[in-house]
Amino acid sequence: MPPVTRIPIIDLAGLHGGEDPQALARVGREIYDACTTIGFFYIVNHGVPQSVIDAAEHAARTFFAFPVETKRRAAVNARHRGFNALGDATMYQAKRPDYKEFFSIGLELPEDDPDVRAGQALRGPNNWPDFMPELRPSLYGYYEAVAACGAELLRAVAAGLGISEDFFASRYTKRMQRTQMVYYPPQPPQSDADQFGVAPHTDYGCITLLWQDQVGGLQVREIANDTWVDAPPVPGSFVVNVGDLLARWTNDRFRSTLHRVINASGRERYSIATFYDPTYGAQVDPRDLGVSDAERRYEPVAAGDYILGRINDSMGYRKKHATQGTAA
């Protein structure tokens, strides 16, 4: 029996292949309803093979089992690629760093790529660990499979908004997708109330697709009654949520909702978060989604500039680079 949750579960069956307009319309309506109320939903029958998920999970467990001194050989660089140890991330307005480790990758681009050569922030090759060569095929295979799911999901988002189903595709030609393997050690039983695996926050970009193990601990701030509700593991699902950039794009029709992780289980917790975001220079302008000049709450902004600013606010190593004037 699936867990009880007030977060809707949306079945993407029939969406794959793009040949069923009724399925696209149904999923679009359900996504629109979820995004304009709680801002979170689960997806099932999402098309990412279980074997790909299993390989990524195994890779995450293997990677985080290495000693921290070994993992630091792939320490996060100025491109936001690599390993972040405990204490490296503090969410805005949080009193303590998050109680987690994570490893980040992005779109694999060579040093001679035009955007990389031009110094575009966050672009370049990934910072793969030399001590675990098997991580690259497992995690990047997952990265690409989730990207295909994200593209289909945005077709349905567009359908729900009543715009061309291909609207987002042209803004994702060189996506700013970031995927993070995340490890949450068990929080000590005597942890203070302000210690979180991840402190309450909203995500920066458009949509997030989260795989989580069976431990639990994710909670969502339900806006209607201002309470925290659990987002328990649902077998075969991803948890999807609206980020600040998509909320901005929709002129706040979609809600970017506070969420947090508290790992009070006494066990290790693993998740893999994918932030599926547009091309760096894609203009995020509510007028493109049918909002009039009079109604528009936000000025146009380049997706990458917005995301970079938010990352700089929450990552300790980014604050260091900014202080030193390091390009990133």
C-alpha cells in the first residue's frame, strides 16, 4: 500500500512518445493544479529505467563510503562541480550549515567548448574522482535519463499553462541541469531544533526531480494551513517541485514551496536531486507566458545569472571565490 500523503501523485503513463494529446492534456491539468496549490507532486511511470536508478544509487553509496580525505581529492571547484563536505552549504537565513555531504555534476562540456572558452559561469567538464572511475558512467547515465524525463515533464507543464508544448524546448538547448548525489548522516539524537539535513529553503531554478531512498525525512510546507507535511518515499517515483525561477516565469501562478530534510531515523539517508534548468542565457520573462505588462511582477532575467546568484548566496566555497574575486 502506498504511503499516505497530501502531495498528489501524477501518472505519466501515456505521455511518452508525444503522440497522445489527451494524455498530455490530462497530465498538464494535474501538474497545473499541483503547482498552483502545494508546489510539489510525485511522478510515477516516468520512463527512467529502474536499472539506471539502481546504478546511480549504488554509485552514491560507494562514493560516500570513502574517507573524507579521499573524497576531498574531488573537492568542489569554481564551476560548482565536485564534492562538498559537511558544513560546506548553509541555506539563506539558516543558523547552521546543512548536515549533509554531496557531489555535484553538470552538463559535460570540453574545455574548448565556446561557452567554456568564453568563461561562462558554471560551465565546463565535470570533476570526476580519480579514485572511483565507475562513478562517471553510472551517474552521468542517470543525469541523461532524468534530462529526458524533465523534457517530457516540461511539455506537460506548458500544456497546463495553455502555451505551446514546445515552449521550453528552445530554452533548454544547452541546459544548466545540475545533479547532486546527497548523503545525510544520522542526525545526533541531541541535535538542536535548528539543525537540519537541509534547512528550510526553496529551490533556485525551474523544476527539481528528486529520487529518495526509503528512509524518509523530506518535509514540505503546506501553504493552505501553514504546516509541515511529510513527503514520504513512494516506490517507483520521483518527487518534483517548482523552483523560484519557474514561479517567477509564471508570475507566481506556480508556487515555489519551502521544504526541508530532517534525518531523525538513526540511519543513513541517500537522495539524488536533479535541478533541471534552462540554457544560461535563456530569458525568463512572464510576458512570454501570457502575462501583460500591467500584471507583470518581475523584470526579464537570464536564467544562468539568476541561478548563479542564488548559488553564491548558499555555498561556502562560492562566498570564498566571490571574496577573492575569482571568476566562476
